[in-house]
Amino acid sequence: MQRTVLITGSTDGIGLETARLLYSQGHHVILHGRNPEKLRQAENILAELPGGGLVNGFVADLSTLSEVEALADCVTERFHRLDVLINNAGIYSAADVITLDGLDVRFAVNTVAPYLLTQQLLPLLGRAGRVINVSSAAQAPVDVRALAGHVRLSDNAAYAQSKLALTMWSHSMADSFGTDGPVVVAVNPGSMLGSKMVRNAFRVAGKDIRIGADILSRAAVDDEFAAASGRYFDNDRGQWAPPHPDVADCEKVTEVLDVLETILELTLSPREPVNHVSTRERM
């Protein structure tokens, strides 16, 4: 069965490789990136693969929450159904770590943007959909002041805290849905894979990114993930694993969710449309 899959941050690295796999299996892949030229290149790469499905592309800067909301609007206007959302886009470091919304860019892109995008796309996902949140083995207790943009952290600390915050809301959202919403899982695709992020941050080539792409494509379509809502898959172990203890700490989870909701309330004012790029659709 052909599925429609939106993958954020899919113009290079694990996101693009995941898109290749799913497209080659005949699925309809919706690419996302913040650079229009890189997005067109990614669309061309997929469209040139033999025997593929469909491909569309959207441009948005996920560090700006109004663009996240506008991206959701564009996807909703263009498609009647979304089977899978893979929140893959992530950032480790940046020249300017403070976003236009006054947030740390790591928390904005890694935690807040996927939270908002998931909420906005729930009507398309329905009960049968899947939300795959790309977490990390690097997780650290969340300073909610940093999440709110009031405390500045090192690259390592901000990235690790943003990934734990993502895993925390993944579990909480899945629990709140029960059987009435889409499957929501957090996945560590593998440590030190050879993405641009790893190369730039650690100056190493990293392991084969297909390790991460394989597990994300499995999470998107395989039956083993169909009844796994709320769980955490650690691809370093190759199996489901206990999440960080804070994921099960109701008080800490509530603190994170309260900050996320406050950010959305304070930030989402009159919206500007995201630049919509859709250069090719191919059977």
C-alpha cells in the first residue's frame, strides 16, 4: 500500500536517504528543506530513481514558528491525508543561536517545531497515522528556562536537552491519544552516523547514514511499529529500550509541556505564508 510520508529536513543526510528508500518502495514522499535550491536538487534525485512513487517539496525555516505553522497550512491545503510524519530536522550548532522568536535554535528546531507541526497535522494523520520523532542517544535533563529561551547553553547541553524534551513530549502525546490518535514513537537512529551535523560538530566521517535511514523507513511502514505508540527505539541496541527516566517523571513532563504551550501562545501571532515549492510530481 502506498503511503504519503512527510519528512522534515530531507534535503541531505539521513532525511534524504530515508526519502530515497521510501520513494523507491513506491511511496509518496513529501520533502522539506529551508533552502529552495537544495530542495529542488533533492526532488530531482528522487525523481530520477527507477520505479518510484510521487515526490513533492516544501520550503520552510523551522526555527521560525510562524513558518512551521504556515508549512502545516500548505501541506493541509495540498493533501487530504498524511500517513506518516517523520520529524527528522535537527540542529546541533549555529553561528547565531537565538531565533527570531527569542528561542535557542536547538530547542526551536529539535523540540518546539516538531511539537507544533505534529499538532497542526493531526487532522491529516487521523487515528491510523504515524509520527516518528528522531531523537538521539544524547539526552540530558531539561532546564525549562533554557527551553523557554531564558538561559543559554553550550552546543552539547542544548542538543542533548532538546532531544530529551522531544522524547518526553512524544511519550506524553502518545499517552494522551491512547487508541484515538496516531502512533507516536521516538527513535534514536544511531550514534555518530555520517550526517552533515556529525561531520561539522565532531570532525569525523561517521558511520553509514543508511543505518539511520533503514530504521526510520521501517518505523514509517513496518508492522512492528504499528502498535508501539509511546515507546522509544534505540537503534544503537537495535531494539526497543527504556527511555531516559525523566520521560516517566510526570512533574518534569508537565513542566516541559507547560513551557511548550506558553511558547506557542506567546509566539504564534499573525502568520506569514511559507514559500511553497513543488517542482515535480511523478508516477
